[in-house]
Amino acid sequence: MKRVNALVIAMLMALAIAAPTCLAAKETTADNSALKIEVSTPEDGAEGVSVENLSVKLTMNKEMSSLTSAQKKHNQSAIKLTDPKGKKIKVNAYYSKEHPDQVMIVSATSNNKSQRFDSATKYTLTIGKNFSSADGSTFDKDQVISFTTLNQKRSMMIYMILMGLMMAGMIFFSMKSAKKNLEKEKEKDNEVSTVNPYKEAKRTGKTVEEIVEEDRKRKAKAAKASERRRAEIEALEAEIRAEEHKQFNKRVSVRRPISAAGSEYKVKAVSNQPKNSQSTNPKGQSGKQKNKKGGKKK
């Protein structure tokens, strides 16, 4: 029995001694694994990337926030961003303690007009294989991420088209609503409310003359209110038409001659009368004088 207990104790001691060694070996294997990019924003091949404050966020499989100054400097030299012509654009790498596995690569073009990003242009971010994590792990090979910036001209054109459609829709529905309200008001105006003064006089105890006068005043008040509402609707329609004309019509502010547009066309006056011919109506002669001269010739 004592031998069995001693054997069990010896096995437990052996396991206790071997366990840390196994765990250390496992951790060593994990630490020696290659550095990898789990997620990149934008992704490789992405299109429509904004040129304003352009940056690339990388999420790694390793801890990156506790890099030494030497490692950060080394990583900075391993990052390269180029345009289609191969021109380098300056970028800076930033690390966050709140997100230890992330690296933010930000362009340094805000104060450099010569390094502005162009729209609808493909850029390539290359990260050298010697780029390292905090534990010294590196990539198996160079990492390349390409993306295309947003076509701002096309985007602006689409935006203007959408704005135009929205304005046209607003004007259309406003006009439709105004016309509908006007039709309702016209229907109300066309409704003739008939009052039997004799029945009303019998029901209310008033005289027929009083009933007729009240009905006349009521109709006059309703007609005045209807006319006021109609005027308001017409004013609204006029305002909408003016806004529509302003949005969708352009006028020439200054008249320009056709020569200003590059035309060389000129109008030349041509006379069919011979140079030496006399006028059929000499200056200073009346009809009687001409007739008198003609008679003398005969």
C-alpha cells in the first residue's frame, strides 16, 4: 500500500513538473506564428474610397500597441503608398492601446498640395514582410492592398440629378395639392344651400324676413372666405411656378452679337440700280413739274 501511494505521488510530481514545460512549448509555438492581416478597411480591390482624410485600418492577429520606438520606426519604413505612376505618398502608422491589434495608416497630405489624392484613381498600399508585431513576428511575404478613390465628378453629377428630381417631385406634388384644394373650394362654392324661410320661421319663431336676411349674410360670408382661400392658393401656385422657372430655366443676362460667338457672317447691301442712272424722282420736283416737262418734250 505504501508503495502504491509513493508511486502515485511520484506520478503527480512528474506531471506538475512537465505541465509548465508543455504550456511554454505551446505558447512558444503560438508566438512564433507569422503575422497576418485579419481585416483591412478598405479591403483589397475596394472602389469608391473617399479622398478626404484617406486612411487604411488594419486588424492583425498579433498585439501591436506595445511596440518599442525602434520597432515603430522600422515599421514606418516598411510602409509604402503609391499612385498609378509609382509616385510615393507620405503616410504615418498609428497604434492604439484601446485596440491593441489594430494599426491605422493615415495619409499625410492635408498640408501638402503636391500629394493630394485624385478622384477615380487606383492607389496601392504595400507593407513589407519585415513589418513586425510587438513580439517580433513578421509577415511571410509583402502585403499589398489596392483601392480606387471615389469618382467625384460622377458623384456630383448623380447628386445634382437627384436634387433636380427631388425639386421636380416637390413642385409637382405641391402643384397637385394646390389644384386639389382649389377644386374642393370650387365644389364648395358650387354647392347651393337652399333654405326654406317659411319652415325655418315656423321652427325658430322668427319672421320670414329675418330668415332671408340671415341666409343672405351667411352666403356672403362664405363667399368672402372662399374668395380669400382661392387668392391664397393662387398666390401659392404663382410662387411655385416662379421657383420652378428659377430652378429649371436660365436666361442670358447680356445680349451678345453673333461675332462674339465666333461667327464671321456679314450682311452686304447690294443695289441693282446702275451707277450712272438718274433717279425716277429727282429731288425737289413735284408730280406736276414732271408732267409739265414731259408735255414740253412732246
